[in-house]
Amino acid sequence: MEKERNTLLDFVKAVSALGVILVHFQFPGYFGAVMCSVGVVGVIIFFFIAGYSSYSADGSSAPKLLKRFKRNLMLLLTALLVYAVYEVILQLATGNFLSWLTQFADWGFYIRFFILGDFDFIDAGPLWFMLALLYCYLILYLIEKNRLHKTFYPLLPLLLLLRIGMETFTNSYTGSNPWITWHLSGNFLVGGLPIMLFGNYIACKKDKFVSIKTPVLLGGFAAFLIATFLTVCFKINGTIDISQPFKIGAAFFVFILCLKHGSVHICSLLEYIGAFLTTYIYLYHNLIGLLIKRLIGALNVPEAVVSWTLPVLVMISAVLVSYVITSASKAAPQKHS
């Protein structure tokens, strides 16, 4: 019998995926900052989900983790190839191809690529999440296979403090020094492992977490989300961003709400998007946005119009493209059956 879907979680996944688009293609002003923070909370939720689904009481999830690793590796390699083809064509068209190639002679490039998930050289920055997933799946595989939960769970507070500290540092000082970039926090060790291990712990102690009263969860979510909005809009001394713990808190409370009230229906369309389209939305929204941006630029659309319409166009286009890819992937095996 097919397992019943968590429709509330599907809804939250859709909002999260669309929010991620608004991280990379922002609306202007405070509204843009608020919507961007929703996307960051969404990324944290996706890490929670991945960690939660990696747990098993008897170690039976270990083989499943290897399957997820292989599947996500293929998705990442395919996406990197698509982005690379786009970037090569762009560099050839602009006459910068040879200078673009010089970066591959720098040993630091490969450290940034393999460790930090720095894919900016092909305009694929958001794909750091996929590489982080791969590394974290391998770590969780070892934890699950060897039943090392009691060894790793005590490290959770330190790992969360590492994420909060590094994210606060990079959000506040990126650009002030060439070595300070968001990749220092957007990587598997800082950005991924703390939240995925936390999600794994939630699965281990599920009964304890879902016993939290609904009004407490709703109140906690509202309080942390409001605190997130305030701290991203009004930074200390205009630069210090202390929103990270509030983003994690908001993601935590809404995730527990989804576990507790998974049968709640809010919007069928968004539930469908969350159930089937979020992976491809995440993988290809940045490339779709870049193409739309270039098209709009060629049409000389006023910037005031672009700033409000581009994010909407990218969201709609990413959903449509993801639907086409998903439909094609479902139909493909039928041709060989």
C-alpha cells in the first residue's frame, strides 16, 4: 500500500522552493529582504527533511542513503553539465573564453569546487546545496550503518553554533575581503551537516517533538519568523546580520508542525509542486533566471519594471520547466517497457 503523503509538508516544500528563487532573484527593498529570508528558511527545511528521512531505528536506512547518494550525484552532474554548456557558449559569444579557462590552472579553484561547492564559475552557485547533500549522505550513511548516533548527537550544539557563527560572519562581512565569501558558510560542514544531523535527531526522538502542543509550535514559528524578518531588514550598525538563529528556529517549528499535522490541506497546486517539482526547480531556476534576465535586457525593459517582474517570471518559468522535465522523466521508462 502506498504511503500517504504529508500534504502540509508538500505545501511547505513548494513555498520553500519558490522562496529559494527569491534568494537569487530578489524583489526590491525590505519586501525583497523578507522574501529572501523565506528562501533561506526553506533551504534549512530541505536539510531538515533530508536528515529526518535518513534515520532508522534498526540501521535499515543505510542502503537507502547510498541510493539517494547515487541519484543526487547523477542529478548534480547533469545539472553541472547543463550549466557548463551554457557558460561555455556565453564565454565564446563574448570573446572571453580563453581568459575564463585560466581559472582552472589555480589549485585553489579545485578546493573551492570540491570542498566548498563553489560553482560560481558556471553561474551555478545554488548547486552547493546538492554537493552538501552528497557529503552529508555519506556521513549519515556511516552513522546509520555503524549505529554511531550516541557519538554524533552530542556534537549537535557545537555544530549549530558553528553554523550560526559562520553564517552571521559571512552574511555580515562578505565583500569586505576577497577571502570572505558566502561559500565559507554555504558548504556541507557548516551549512548542511548541523541541520541534517538535527533532522536525524528529530526522527530519533519523534514522539518527544510531536508531543509539543500545537499553539506552542504556531507561536514559536510566528515569533521566530517575525524575528527573522526584523533582523534581516534592520541590521546592527547597518551590517551585522544576526538572523541565523531565528531562521533555524522558524524552520524547526514549521517542520515539527508538518510532522504533527501532515494531513492538513492548504493549496492543491502548491502541494503538487512540493510533491513532484521542487528538485528540478532548485536545480535549474538559476539558469532559467539568467536566460530570462538576458532576454529582458535585450528588450531594454526599464529597471523599475524588471525588479518587480523578473522574480515572478522566474518562478512561473521554473515551475513550468520542472513540470516538463518531471513529466518526461516519468514517461521515459514507458517507452522501453
